[in-house]
Amino acid sequence: MTSQPTLPKAGHTPGDPGEPGGGLQAGLKNRHLSMIAIGGVIGAGLFVGSSSGIATAGPGILLSYALVGTLVVLVMRMLGEMSAANPTSGSFSAHADRALGPWAGFSIGWLYWFFWVVVLAVEATAGAVILEGWIPAVPQWAWALIVMIVLTATNLVSVGSYGEFEFWFAGIKVVAIAAFIVIGGLAVFGVLPGVDSDQAGLSNLTEHGGFLPHGAGAILTGVLLVVFSFMGSEIATLAAGESENPQQAVTKATNSIIWRVAVFYLGSIFVVVTLLPWDSKSITEDGSYVAALDSLGIAHAGQIMNFIVLTSVLSCLNSGLYTASRMAFSLGQRGDAPKGFARTNSRGVPMTAILASVVFGFVAVFFNYLSPDTVFLFLVNSSGAVALFVWLVICFSQLRMRKIIQAEAPEKLVVKMWLYPYLTWATAALIIFVLGYMLTDTEHDGRTTVLLSLLVAAVVLLIAYVKEKAKGSERKLGDGDGDRETSKV
């Protein structure tokens, strides 16, 4: 381990793209990256999980989303600074490896991979529930299997096929939310003809107990409920490594994160809590977006939302498998995973990394049906706080990487974190505060999630420590052999 990590030499990429079997290839087009960046912040959790947040914090949930959204914008700014200077499929894991040491890159890389293979199971099951409702003749487990196989095949074909599928999946999500915001906004301000929206209006923000009906503390509880729906915004920085112009792609994705969060999260939630009173039973019974569509008199609102949620699930599955495989590929390149993970075929596809990731995804799906309340629940809870761990590591990596980039290649600082280093430290402090607050939350399993996630993190850190000690012993042994050879001469 060196005390002063360095940036890779210009033009040097392990396994040059374009060589058959030599490395990842630049198969993602600008339109793919743009839609991956936009769609990456829109997870199924926004549609499914927002109702519990509204019930907990009332209209004040807007402040919860704004707080987490600000956190994501700041973290993405830091990640954008590092990734624009050095685009790589390992993203924050590779940056942590250079900035903090191999133990950090190893630990956060494997934790992130673990998070996404568990997400594969969660999303496959969610999609299977919807599909079984439409075609009950096919059992739920079979739908989960079919969905996983189809998207695995998509990822195995080429990175371009992943990008194309994600372009259309994300496109449907974006169009759906944009239409929802426009139609709902017109109804809120009473200018949508032919719609009975008597209960809609800005008054819903202050009536029914006020803007904060459960007190200011509910804002923080709301943060715990919505924070994990933002996971995925960093995918664009991983995918940029396989684009035609990585630096430009990262810069564009980083600069657009503010309006993406503001429009898709704050905009759509604002429409929900102004269309309906926050304490409306339909929000908790039918889901916030279905209830909002119903209030507009839109026929088959439930099935429309099921289609949108299914699209989001498929998008998340597609991106989750891509992300997990690319992180495994990067770990393999750095010697932190089996070497086979770093091998690619003639199309630049890391087949072993993809198949290994999907196998663990299948295992998690199996446990979801065999033991949903024990083994699978443990997997979900023990990966739940990984998002916050990742963001925290990004903060500490950026503090160090800024100095390295300034010393070695200042021209690569095309994206800069605002008010460095003060805002970086403030962001890290806020993340630590959220983790600490989660330890006080027993009602929504926040404490269990943090403790189990810390347990898994401790195990991974222990493995990283043992691995580093073993490497150190090998180096000492090698130096000793060299000394003996020298004495013979």
C-alpha cells in the first residue's frame, strides 16, 4: 500500500477497449447515457414506498425528499469530480482504492455488489407479483425466473443491448412521471377541463393538521423511509466507462442531477400531496400515485400504475445486473475478486462477472420463496444501509482525491465540488447523523437495518484486512528471496 496514491497515466486503461477479450468496449451511445442518468434516479421505490412516507410526515414529506435530494446532489457532485477526472467501471470503489487504500476499494466494492444482487431478488419478486396478477396461470416463481433469464440474456449480448433496453425502460418512466406532473399540476390549479378535482388544491398542504401534522421530528423519520429510493443515481458514473466520451458523459450526468431530483421526486410528490389530503385512506390503501390518478377520474388507474411500476422494476433489474457485474469486473481487475471476473469476450462483455452476479441473485430469489421471514429478511436488512456507506466513502475519497488530482493532473478537474472541503465535511456529518438517527428507529426497522449492515460491513472489512496482511507477507517473502539470490551472486 502506498502512502500517496497516483492517477493512472493518460491513455492507459487495463484491457484496452476494442481488443477482442481485452476489456470493456465503448458500446453506450450518448442517448443511452442520458436516459440512464435520468432514469437512474427514478426507482420503483418512488412509486411503491412514497405512501408510507406521506402517512408518516404528512405534507412535510416534501422536506424529507428535499433533504435527501440535497444529500444526493452533493454526493453526486463529489463522485462526478472524481469520475470526470478518471472514468472507470469501478467508479467510487476504484476511487476509494486509490484515495483511501485497497481495503476501502475492496470493502465498498463488495458491499455494493452485495446490495445489488439482493436488489435483483427484491425487484424480480415485485415484478413477478404484477405479472402473476395479469396472467395467473403462470406461478409467481416462474415469472421471477423468466424475468431474470431474459434480462441476463440482454446483458450477455452486449453493453449496447443493455443500453437500448434501459433507454426504453427509463423512457417510459420519464414520460409517465412527466405526464403525471403536468396533468396533476393542471388539476391542482383548477385548469384541467373535464376533471372533478374539488378536493385538489394548495390548501391540502396546510389543512388536515397543518404542514407538519406529526411534528418536525417526522421529517427525519420520513428521511429514513425515502432515502433508499434514491439509490441508483451513481449508475451513470459506472456506465460512463463504456461510453464514447466518458468525461463528457460524467460531466453531463453530474450537472443535471439537480433538476432530475427536483422534477421527478419533489415535483411528483408535490402533485400527490396537493391533489389529495395527506390523511386520505386511499393513499395508504391503494398507493399514493394510484390514489392521485383515481382522484382525477382516470380509468384503470391501478393497472396503469402497475404497468409503470413493472417498467421501473425491469429497469432496476436491468441496471442492477449491469451494475453488479461491472463492479465485480472492476474488483477482478484490481485483484480483489477472482481473475475470471475481469475477463471479457470478443464483444467486451464480462460474462463470468454477469453470471456470478445473477447466480447469487437466483439464490436470493430462492430464499425469498423458501424463507422470506428469516434468511431473505436478513439479506434485505443487512444490505439496507449500504447506500449510506457508499455515500460516506465517496465523501472521504473526494477529500483525498482532490489533492491528488490537483497535484498530478489539475486540468482534469472539469467538475468541482462546491465549497471544498467544508461542504464535503458537512455532507459526511449529515450522513453519519442519519445513520445515528436510524439506530433510534425501532418502528420502521431502522436500527435492525443499520446493525445488520454494520455486521456485514465488519465481516467484509475483516476479509480485506486478512487479504492485505497476506499480501504484505508475500511481499516480504519475495524480498527475502531476492536478498538470498543477490548474496549468491
